[in-house]
Amino acid sequence: MIFPDLRALDTHIKAGALLPVYLLYGEENRQIEAARERLVKTAVPDGDSMNLLRCDGSGEVDWDGIADLLWSMSFVPGRRCAVVDDLNPAALGSVGMNKLTELLSSPAEDGLLILTVRNSARQFAKKEAAAAELLTLCDKAGGVCRFAAMTRGDVAKFARQTALRLGCVLEPEEAALLADYCNLDSLRLRQEVEKLSAYRGYTGKIQREDIEALVAPTVDANVFQLGERVLRCDFNGAMAIVDDLLFLREEPVSILTILTMSFVDYYRAAAVRRGSISEAAARKELGYGGSYRFTKALELCGRLSGAALSGALEILADADLRIKQNGADGRTVLEVTVLRLIELLRREKA
């Protein structure tokens, strides 16, 4: 059974007739956790530890132990419930997948197995073998619900509402910045708003300076900002982000790759603007879906010419060659690349 969204799943849970298996997957971690806990609370109302088993699915999972729990006889009220959190379908291996297949093929009627898969849109969208098989098995044995990533506007609105509930004010511009810093992860964003509100004494306005001082941007958010700083010809700001990423043990080639992806996004966005193509049509044709990347690219590409952006991509391709084939120092290559990009963009604006 496929549940289209959290509201449909909530209605089903309130009806009380739980299915033996649930797969909760997607990018919206906060909603995944909320749905998981509603299911657990419904199945094991008193939280009895004898009837509840939780395990980390990112490592090796004891599927035999889970089967023993789900098929065992319970002497206390409620259902036996097993939660496998943060499962990675691709890492199951043939043995793990075979045991999970056996478990899902004949699920215990009085048991409840909850599987959560985080940040999984790519695996499922590409119909990778393990993800596709897991989806089919869970749909047949029980219920499946995808929790898609919220839009930037939705996440910023959630941030403002959370701040207001805690006694603080978060203006739209600061809320959008915080959403960017958290890479649209509403679970992390809620935690950061709680921290910022505590810093402000649960009163008054959360300032931009507070966010910049107290919230560490995700790697993806840092890379988004790196592309933006380059477009604004801010060399010092761009290199500060590069140094932060290197401090976080990001490989220079990875930083260069994601920066290149940003400029590919800018090139496509500029072409879409020049061709007066609708954003919806462009998203569909270019495969962006609901990704925030393309929205950001449309905001930043401005009036940059196709020639300038083509030149930028040539600079980035040359940098990639120097790192991968010539063994040049990664930070030096990144510094020279940022300088060359800024010089190109300054000529464009002159």
C-alpha cells in the first residue's frame, strides 16, 4: 500500500488497523522521525522494552533476532515492534537482502516492522536494484510512504514558526539564510532555531550575525555559497569557504567537482532565461525535479552571457585535469581557479 504523504499515513494510523510492515523513506528526516514515533507509540503504547527493539540500519543488522522478536509470543499488551533506522538498501548485500526478503514475504501478523531510509531519493528515483526490490517487497507486505524534501520557502516558513513558538522573531531573510545553512533539512533547522532562541534568551529578534556565528553550514550549503562568492567576485570570501571545507576534510577534487556542478547549473539557468522557457518546463526537461539547486541558479545567473559561462566551465575543466592527472597541490589549484574565474567575470561585467 502506497501512502502519498504524511497526512494520508496519519489518517491510516488513527484508524488503528496497522499493517505488519512500513517503509518510511525520503529526504525530510523530521517527518520520517515523526511518522516512525507515531507508529511505535500506536503499536507499543506504554513503551514496553520487552516488545520494542530498535537498531541502527547503517551497519550490520541482526535480521534473525528481529524475526525472533516479531514471531515470539507476547505476554504483555501491545504488538511486538522492531525499528530498523537509517537503512541503506545498497549496503544490505545478498545475505542481508535474502533474510529481509524472507522476513517480508511472510510478516508476523501481530508484529510490526518499521524501516526508515534517509536521504534516499536518488536510489529510489534511479530504481537501483536493492532500493527497487525493497520498495516492491514493502508495498506488497505493508505500507510505503515517501517524505519528499520541503521547498526552501516551506523550510523558511517552518523556521519562522518555530522561532515564534519559542518567543523569538525570525525575519524572512534570516529564515531563508538559515534554511540554506541547513541545506533545507528541517530536522537540523529546528535544532538550530532552538539553539539560536536559547542564545537570545527566548525573546527578541534572531540576527543574521547570530546565524553566521553559531550555525555551521552543511558542506552542500558551503559549496552553494562558494559559487555565489565567486559570482560576486569575492576572492577572500570564496577562499575562506575553501579553507573551511578543507578543514572539514573535504577532498580538493570533491570541492572542485561540486563547484563545477554549480557553474553547470548557472549555465543551464542562463540558457533557460535567454530562451524564455518556464522554470517548470526546464526542471522537467533537465531532470532537476524539486531540487533547490536550480532555483538558486536562476537567482544567481543574472545577465551572465553564455560565452562567459562557457569560459568558466573551460577553466574548471582545466583545473580538474591538473588535479587528477598532473598531481598538482589541491588548494593551490583551487586558489588559482577561483582567481581565474573572478578575473573572467570581472571582464564580463566591465
